[in-house]
Amino acid sequence: MIDIVLMADPRVADLPVEEIDDDVIDVRESTDLLLDGQKETADGAYAYLRRGLVQRLLFAQGCLPAGYRLLLIEGYRPYELQEHYFTEYRKRLEALDPELSVRESFQLASRYVSPPTIAPHVSGAAIDLTLVDSQRTPVDMGTPVNATPEDSAGACYSGAGNISSQARHHRRMLATALEEAGLVNYPTEWWHWSYGDRYWAFVTDQPAAIYGPVRGFGSTSAPSP
């Protein structure tokens, strides 16, 4: 498998943010994009995204072959919820391997959950999503959204070889459309794509991110990641 730069890598984490004037909008009220309700909370935080990202998702949807659409799972994530996810997954890794150092568990945890100070979801700059067919039925992508590296034997990695040819075809279809729209993928999670955050800045060789953390609204409840 190719060498993967993780979210916690200093080359990503140390990039500055030069915030632009771009608000966070409720996708449910603004677009023709489909949302799955599995991450819904009382405040609907999961449905909020930066306007610039929403525009690119609409463009990407138009790039898909006939009969396919994007299905959005989770966008904005409150800081406290991101922190909860990161801490709980890190504890799980440390329980599986008590020999892990603090640094090692921090790095390994960032394969699946970004540290909250870096996290694209906290900036409204990331979306977890999949594809559906003309009947709005999710297609085979190799693993469920949010499968862990441990539970999926690494099949959650975007370039994993241990998935069916059909799932590989669907992943390529998704990637082609989203890359055409200017989004970047976090390669440990085939479903995670972003625009404007630190990871996007790193991958696209930008001097700074354009979207930083959004604070002040959103639920602190903690559904399962």
C-alpha cells in the first residue's frame, strides 16, 4: 500500500488557516443533494457544510454517470463530538495494544478520527458520503461508511485491494467525480472527502487552509462514529 500521510502529521497539522468569508449552510434547505439521516441530531449539525463545498458537491453530482447520485452522511461535526470520537477510538487502540506509546496511539487514531484541532469536519469542510443508484439504494463500496481499519482488515482504505471489482469500480466513479470538483480524499477512509481544510491544503500544495474550525453551534451529543 502506498505511503499515507496521516491527518496528525506535522506537515498537515502545522499548516496555517487563512479564513475566507464563506458561511456554513444547511444542505437540507439549499440544494438537491440527498442526505442520510443516520447522523441526525436535534440541531441537525450533520447537514451543515461550507457553501463552497456544497457548490462543489453539486458539480460532482453532475459528473456522475446517469442513474447515480451522491448520498451525504455527515458534514459538520461539533468540536466536542469530534473530541469524544477521537478519545474513544484512541482508548480502543490502546486497549488492543498496551505497548503503544502516547505518540503512537495519537498517530494511529488519526487514521480513522482526526484530532479535533485539525479535523476537517469541525471546519464544515468535510463530508462523509457514498453513492446510491436510481432507486436511492446504496451501492457496493467494499465496506460500510465508517468501517474501522481493524474491523475491515484495511478494506476501508481508499486503495484497498481486498474488495470486489464492483466495489472498486464504484470507488473510482466516486473519486473521479469528486476530484473533478476539486475535493481531496483522506486515503484511510474512502468515504471522507474535503475542500478548504488543512488536509486539502497539504494535498493541493496550498500555503494555508481557507476554512478553520466553526464554534458556537451544534450538538455535543455523541452518537456512535
